Amino acid sequence: MAASYDGIAKENTDQASALLNAARNTGGSIGVSLASNVLAASRAVSPKPPCRGCDPLQHPVSGDDAAADPLFFRAGQLSGQAQQQAIAWIGQQIQAQAVLLAYVDVFWTLVPVSAAAVPLALLLRKVKLGGEVHVGH
């Protein structure tokens, strides 16, 4: 913030403030839209199953094979209901893992963007400390 107002005449600080706020809002909007697009794309198209052994084509999760089926049966559910609840619970766990992996994709997409901003920040000129302070617009 100090670097953005350095060298600006006192009568132009209101215009500098407006430009700075417009640039911040634009940058924030671009970042949010990039993150939401990566999140939507990651959740829509998953190149691999989120967990080992949860691909329904490789390992069927039905019948007595479901590990969670006895847990729901012991909780007082009928056998058919316990099986359905176990399959639904496994599906929720897979969905939660897919969402987590989508957010990991968003993180790794934004890492290079953030890393590219560090050299730009280092290129800013030095601000003279102890100089005159412009207060207000």
C-alpha cells in the first residue's frame, strides 16, 4: 500500500486510491473465478478414482462385501436397509474425498500464480520512510 502511494502528489491521492481499489477488485475477481473454474473442472472430470479399491468396475461394493454393512445392521437397521445405508455412506465418503482432491487441485493451480507475484513485489521501488504523510483524500 505504501509503495502504491509513493510519489503521488497530495491532490492526486483520491485518483490513486480509486485506481488501486479497482485493481484490487479486478485481481480478486480473476483469482476467485480461476479458483472456482478449477474446482468445477476437477469435480466434473476425475481422471482416477479418489481412493484405491473404490472403482465399481474393479471391486463391486454391494451385498455382503460392504465393510460398513454390519455396522448399520448392529445399529438396529434391517438387513436390506443396512446394506443401502452402507452403500450410501461409502458413496458419501468417496464424494468427500473427491471434493478434497478438487481443492488440492485449486491449491496447486494457484501456487504458480502466487510464486510469479513474488518477483514482481521485489521489483517495487523502495519507499522513503519518514517522509511527509498524506492523510485523507
